[in-house]
Amino acid sequence: MPHVQAVLSTQQEDFLQWMFESDPPRDAGSVSVAVRLTAVFDPHLLRRALTLLTLRHEALRTTCRAAGGTLEVAIADTLEPEVRLVRAAGDTPAEREAEAVRLAHAERMRMNDVTRRPLVRALVIELAPRAHVVVLSVHHFAFDGWSMGIVLTELGVLYSALSAEHPDPLRLLRPLPMTYGAYCAWTRRQWSLNQPYWDALLRGAPPALGPFPGRRPAVRFRRRVHRFEIDAALGSGLRAAARARRASPFMAVTACWTALLAAWTGSEDIVLMSPVPGRTLPEHNGIVGCLVQSMYLRIDAGGAPGYGELLDRTRAAVLDALAHQTHAYHRLRPQIPYPSRIHYESWRVGPQLPGLPSEPFPLPRDPEELDWAAPPGTADLSAPTLVIEERGDGSMAAAVVYNAYGYAPRTAALLAESFCDHIRVMVTDPGRRPAARRGRPSPSSDRKATPTMSVTPSVTPSVTPPAEPGVTEQPAFTGLELQIHQIWCEVLGLTRIGPQEDLLELGAHSLTINQIAVRVHARLGADLPLYVFYEDPTIPGIAAAVRAARAE
């Protein structure tokens, strides 16, 4: 185990184990966004603004140094980011645009050795004097997706201040109530409090999901993606089925994936893993770093439950896990190294740089062509991963991510088709019990040619905000309800919400509900357990819960 000098989050501890348990080491990759700018832009001011951000956020000054067979992780006093300027080649605007796409894609696929480069880098692609694309990347070891939103906002403020020759741009940003190092120290104090829950939950859990029909022996991992789409009608039906049982869309997706895995493998003990933001207090929201928390979900699929009952079980498992989410995941992963993973994301708007005319520029969600060895003496037993991205029009971009050495494309296509079938049954007949998947591939039959599947290929997720509910007048809220209305609108990206509109019907899920709970605690002084938001998810209902919490 590498030696560390800095106080790290559990995700960073796990990255260290994961990266260096193989030879050569694996790379966790970077969190990246690309933004198109349509105004005069100065890359040198961008460098200065990024440098100021590294002074403000210590995680951006993370250094890793190999020394005597160990890895020393520390926080440097100063650390210049890497900023490169390139001009897109081409004689016409269309040619330069195509070259910018190619350069941005190559930058997204670029892998970093954490011991050799700054963890913060920016590529500025010039298409014309007033047309640039900025690709901003920070290594995942020190950074998460939530942090990118913070960085873009603050980067826009600092760039604008520098453009106006402000004498002290950092003073324009609010002081941080908690540093990343203090956050990591705080989480470590929570680990022992939550450890009994995780010990009990995972006692006797299977380390891998199996036997998994279609899985072939593999000692290497090569990332491949099968993309498909859940159309708006089916997505709306899934949300309605979730609302009917006071569940979130994430819980409904997880229940359908659990039903698929149980039917596919014949196992009744399904262990999943899904990442959550790890930001459970108001002072965590402005921290930049790798706060994301990997969270196990263990769901009992025994007794042939109907889809509705399985959703109830999933809801209970998710709420319990969220209540104990701050834990030492890196100590549990050796016990359960191969859960089936679910990544669920809700897209509202794409990345922008505030203060400048900007819009999202197309960029792959994750690095492609990843290929690495399993730890010496072990085989890769990973189950395929499900990725869901909500779109503003109600549809969902979906993908099955799998190991190309362990699974054939046909298996991933069948999993995608079967998952959509499970959603349709949950929507139309929630009392029905999932049946075993007929025609599951065997390791030998999986080598056959891939058949044509009736699954629609995915396209780039829309960044158009979802249509607002049919509310034509501003609701007549006063006092406490007005404050809660404001919090809901901020988190859900809406302007008006009716008195009896359902939080879950408006598109909330466990992550956005957690954000609402954090703001209710910060502004209204009420610490509401998450289940409250499912019992009566309306503005008057939450107001009543706040009054009750204050009276205790």
C-alpha cells in the first residue's frame, strides 16, 4: 500500500489501491469538460485564473511522488497548471471545426501518470480570433464531477476580474467554510460510526455476481460500450411507476436492473455499487476535491417478488445506505471487489464558462480504449455496468459498459434489450414477477455473430432544460413555504412549482433530494431524514416536516 502524507478521502485511498495493484499501474483518468467560446479570449488570463484557483483549492495542488517503492501524496504550496494553446488546422471553418473535434477527443482520451504531470490541465483550441474551444481536465484522483461545476463558476469570475484588472480577484469569491483536508479528516471520524452498518449489511455477501451466463475467463480488462436509448414515453412511465411507490427514478432503474441480474444469473442476493456525491452538510457544497463516495446496495431478490415489491425493497436499501453513506469504502472493496455498478446522472444544462458567451462542446463522457491487466494471479469477474443519463425531454441515454475480453458484444446487446423489457413490465404490470431470461448466452454460444437488436442507438444527451410543469400562475406561498419553494426551484432548475406538485414527479431523485435536504438544513435549521421527502413530497408536506423538526 502506498504511503501517503496528505489526508485523503476514501475514494482516493481506493484509487491508490486500484491503480497500483497491477503492473504497470492503471490510471483512473480525468474529469473533463469542453466549452466553446464565441468572444475575444486570452489564454494567458486563463492560465492566471487557473493558477489562482489552485491557490484557493488545495486539492488542485495535489502531488504524487514515487519513492522507494511507495507513493507519497502531498499538497504543494504552489503548483502551476498545464495550459496549452493550439490552432486548429484547416482552410475552411468546417475543416477547422472537424480538427477541433479531433483535438478535443484526443485530449479526453489522454491518460495521465499521476507522478509526472500537474493534475490540472487545459487545452485551448483556436478556430478563429473570436472562436475557441477550451478542454478543461483534472485528474480523478483529486477531483470529482461536482467539483467541475464549482471550478467553472469560479474560473469565470476570476477570468472576468483579471480582464477588468481587479487588484485581488480571489476576494470576490466567498471564503470556504471548510477545506478539503478538513473534509477528509471529518469523514474519517464518521467511518467508525457507520462501520457497524456496513459490516452487518455485507456479512456473507458474494464477492462477485455469478455464475454470469456469457462471461468468459479474462485476465485483462478492455472497456467497451453498448449504447441504447429509453424513449420519453417509456421514461415517463418509469417515473410514474416510481412515484406510485414513493420512489425516485434512480430507485426504479435500480430495481429493474436488479430484476434483470437476478433473472439472468439465478442469484437472489444482488450486490450493486453506485457513486453518490459525498456532500452531506452545507459546508461541503463549495469544496473542490475527490469527495465522491462509492456506495454498496445489497438487495434481496428472493421469494419471487413482483416488480412493485422489488421496488419497495430497493427503496429501503437505497435510503438506508444513504443514511450511512460516509464510510471507508476502500476497506470494503477487497471483500466485495466485483459488484454490478450503476451510474445515474440527471442532466440539466451543459458546461459553460460564466461571464463569457459560451456553450457546451461535444466530448465523450469517459475515456475509451482502456486496457489493463487484472491484479496478478486473479481473473476479472466484473459484471457489466449500467449507465443512465436523464435528458431534458424525458428520455434517457443508456449504456452497458463491459469488459471486451470477458463478454461479447452480443451479451451487452441482450442485456440492454432485456433491461428495456423489464422497464416495460414494471410500467404496465408492477405486480408481475420477473421470469428467468430465456435464451441467455452461454460462454460458447456467446461467440456467435451479433444479431440485429431492436434497440435504438444513443445520441449525445440533450442539454435543454426540462419543460416546466403546467403552472400558469405564481403559487401563493408565504413564509416558510415560500422559502421551501425557492430551494426546490434552485435545485430542480424551475421557476414555478404548484402547492400540490410532487417532488418526485418533477424529476427529483436521491441525489437532488439530498441537495434539497442540505439547503433546508442550512437555511431553515431543520435536519430532515431523507424518508420525509418520500412520505409527502410536496411543498406543504415538507413545510409541515420542518415545523415538526423545529418543535422537537
